[in-house]
Amino acid sequence: MCALFAETLRNLRAENGLSQRELANQVYVTRSTVARWENGSRLPDAAMISRLARFFGVDAGVLLSAAASSDESPNVIMVDDRKVILAGALPVLEEVMPTATVVGFTRPSEAVEYAKANRIDLALLDIEMGKTSGLDLCCSLLEVNPSTNVVFLTAYAEYSLDAWYTGASGFMVKPITPEGVREQLEHLRYPFAAVSAGE
């Protein structure tokens, strides 16, 4: 079912001389996500297809026509203005939630646009992100979908009190660990099925 999209994406990546990991880093997903797109086992959603089209400089219609439909796996986003943090955290999230679509953003505005096009099941938000704080972003995401689970991420535990007044499900001190993520998932306001049982 996904063969045409898989072939199209592989060709675009090859034409641009990129490895799967290099492409993953550019669009803020994990290498294994790109591998699944290219082996036809998973399709990205429309918003991610648009992101890929912008990155490759092609008409989004080229990729959209190659993708018959998107999968219905839970959507998980992480927003942090530091790319190195995203790069380290996305594989952890994918390990814990193997059936989820996990996407990272460095700009809060892009996360809000993604949320308008996709039902977000879980949003992990850095609190300090320049002009827009994670607390503000939480309010914006909950306006789009009040059933979004929000977990705040920070290196500063003193923010935890402020975080509780936003309607968030939880609070994690960085760095993200599989154990820490699993603990948060046990206390979500709106649970969803995407979690591995763990070891």
C-alpha cells in the first residue's frame, strides 16, 4: 500500500545525497521512522509530508499523491528549541512508544500548526524557549484540543509549581529516560495505547 511513497522518498533522498539519519535530523524524526517510511511499513501524515516537500523543494502534491493515506497511530510531539536535546530524546520516546508517530519541533508556532492538522495525544514541552514559553504553548495546544496530554520538560525543578496550573499531565526534569517517560505515561489524564511493556 505504501510502496509508491516509499520509492518516491528513497529517490528524493538519494538524489540529495542524504543518509536516512541525515534526513531524519533535518525533519526532526528518528532514523528508524525514515526507515519505516522507506520500507513501506508506515506513512507520514499530511503535515509531515508537507515538511518533507519543503525540505526537498518539491511540490507537496508529488508526495501527497504517492501516499494513499496516513496511519492512525497516536501522535506524540516534543518541542525544544535546542536541536541536540531533540536528537537525544526522540529515540527514547520512540523506544517507549513504538506504535506512535513521534515528531520534534524547535519552533512553538510549527507545533501549533501541526496540532491544528493532527490530533496530538501527547506533547512534551520544554518550558524555556525564548519568546514563547512552554507554559504559553501548553495553553495554545489545549485550545486546539483540550484532550492533549502535556508533560513539561526542564532542567530546573523550581518550575514545577507553575506547570501544574496549566492543565498539564506531568513534569519531567531533563534528561529524558525511558523509565521517566513510562512513569509519566502511567499518570496521563487521557491515556492512549502506544506504550511498550518495557523490560
